[in-house]
Amino acid sequence: MPNFETRLKDVSHAAWLIWTANGLGLDDFELEQTSKSATDTANNAYVEGISNKDWVDDTLMRLRSKELTKTIMVPGNPPAHQTLNSPINSIVAAAKTAHELESARRKATRDKAIQRLPL
């Protein structure tokens, strides 16, 4: 069985990936801070004999009580402050941004094609 430090690293990293949606939209400083927070939280959540799954679950419950905020730029709109307090919110925000970027690309392509038509 892996030693405590190896398990702590694995559990804190798994919890961090879920909590931050793989660091989506975080800068280097925020990545470092959230990683440290996940490690500290996992360390505090440890009890003798806990399984890795239960350890990750307990760590996530504690992390989700901490607010993770980030300003997300949305094309065509001013920055909108959003609270990313769960991976689902950040995944939805990423999907919305990707959809809006694709819509903007299609519109630009369509506008360019209209400009080329002879009158």
C-alpha cells in the first residue's frame, strides 16, 4: 500500500481536478493557491483507515465550502463575475463560451461571404 505522502498527493490532486474543473480559467498564481488549498484540506480530512474514495469525497465537501471565484470573459460582453463554486458551473461556463465563440466565428465567416458577393 502506498505511503501517506503518496496517497495525500493523489487524493489532493483528484479533489483539486474536480473542485477547479482542471484549473479552467485560473492563472498561475490561482493554480498554485488552489493546489495548496486542496492539499491542506485533504491533509486535514485524513483519518486513519479512510479509503481514497472517501478521502476524496470528504476533501471535496470541505473544498466546496470555500468559494472559488474567477472573472470570465465572454465575447461581446463586458467581464461577468461568476462564482465557480462547483465543477459543473465552470464546465457550463466553458461550454457557453465555446458556443459563443463558434457563433461569432460563423457570423464573421457569413459576413465575409456577403461582402464578396457582387452587387
